[in-house]
Amino acid sequence: MRREKFVPKGGPDGGNGGKGGSIYLEADSQIWTLLDFKYKRHFFAENGEGGKGALKSGKSGKDIILKVPVGTVAKNAQTGEILCEVTRDKEKILLLEGGRGGMGNAFFKTSTHQTPRFAQPGEEGIEAEIILELKLLADVGLVGYPNAGKSTLLSVMSAAKPKIADYPFTTLVPNLGIVRYREQYSYIMADIPGIIEGAAEGKGLGLRFLRHIERNSVLLFMVSVENENIAQAYQVLVYELEKYNPELLSKKRLLAVSKIDILPEEELEQLKKTIPQNIEVVFISAVTGTGLETLNDKIWSVLHT
């Protein structure tokens, strides 16, 4: 109540409380990983300030803006429910809203109740455990078995320098490269760790890489000539994607048969009889450069149809 000299009965004088700070996710194209969140896992927005006398409202708490890479998905840690995802640079999404500020007693003053001696407390802020997951955004995703030549292809077609070696699972994290087309154009290609049978159940690198395939416009399947039946090898890859997420099969697809430089011409002609009929196929060698220009033309054509 207002109490001043010569104002012994000034009436209700309490101001309203300030709103608590909220937490936002904001996409930043200059950030490429979620590594910072490995070392700092707890974030607290500022509390709202309490209302004061002389009808002074409390100050609202400061918001927190978490800068994340484009393509970040936020999930509820308990239910797995997707809360939001940021797919464009500078896109800002409310993740957790701050509590509403309380109301001072002056707010409840009416013509019939002029001296309310109560106030409304503010709301508690929301608390939640959130999982942040990054899915790559690329135009073309390379899908294939371990050691199918995906990293070699990316290194030849772009300026990316992924680790390359003659053993499975050389690639443990996805790599991105910018591929030039006709000098003035370009597109982004992603080298994704190899698939094995049972990957949709988590075998091999399993779900660690399958989620990245969701965010590619075109899927470039790669099968090495070391496989005796190209169509069968391709169907295993398709089956693993379908088990993980059937919607992936609606994406545009191409098939590149790699490492053709290691087979004699007559054996290669025999192998061509085993290629699948329901997909466009290009025979390539990243080592000799055979077929790469044709592949580049096909990719650009599929991206723009």
C-alpha cells in the first residue's frame, strides 16, 4: 500500500512482475557443428524481476538465443518428439517460453474493491531436457557400402579432402564438398558413412549416418564393380533406407557403378547385364576420371527437373 508523509491511506501501490526470459534456437550459416554443446549443457534464461512500489513494474528477464547450424533438429529427450527444426539461415524458433510475470495488488483494484491486499504470483519457468541433432543439408547425398569409393569421388569432384584408405568405415563423419558445374554453377555433395545390412537396426555406424540422408535432394547410390550382382547390391541399400524411413524412397535417385578401372572390358560387359532397370546408371572411375563428366551432367539434370 502507498504510505507517504501526508498520504496515510494511499491505496494499492504494487506493480506487476516482469516476464521470465525465453530460450530460442537460431540458425547460423557460419556454424557447422554442435560441438559447443558438448562442453556446456545447461542454459538458464534470466528470471523476471518482481514488481515494486509506486506502481513500478519489474524488468523482464533476458532471453537466451542458442546459435546452431542450419539443419539442427530439437527433440524432447524423454519422448523423442520433434519440437522444431531450423532449415534457413537466421531462422529463429521459440524453444522454451519464459514464465508469465505476476500481477501486483494495484491490478486487482476495482470501484467496489479499492484496497485489495493480495497479488498474483508469477508462473514458474518451463524446464526441459532437449536433444539437439544435426542433419546435413546437401543437394546430393552419396549412399553406398563401406569402401565403395564415395570419399574418393568427393575428393575428385570437389575441393573436399576426406580421409581415404583401403578399409571399411574410413569415413566416420559426413563430409561436404562443393562441386563445380560448367564453371559458373555449383551444388553441394555429402559423403555419408557406408551402409551395411542391418544398418536400420543400428549395425555398423547405423543410425548415426542414416539421419543425414533425410536432408538431401538427390540420392546418388554407389556400388563398386567388386559386387558380382549390381542390382542385388543396390536393392540391399534401398531396403535399408526403406526400413529406416520409407519416405526416403520418394527422393530422386541415380546409381553410379564405381571402380570400373579395375575390371577388364569383357568382365565389365558381363557385369552390365546385372544392373537394375528402374534407375539411371552411370559407370565411373574416380581414379581415371572415366564417366565423371557424364555423372556431373546427370546430377545437374536431376537436381533441376
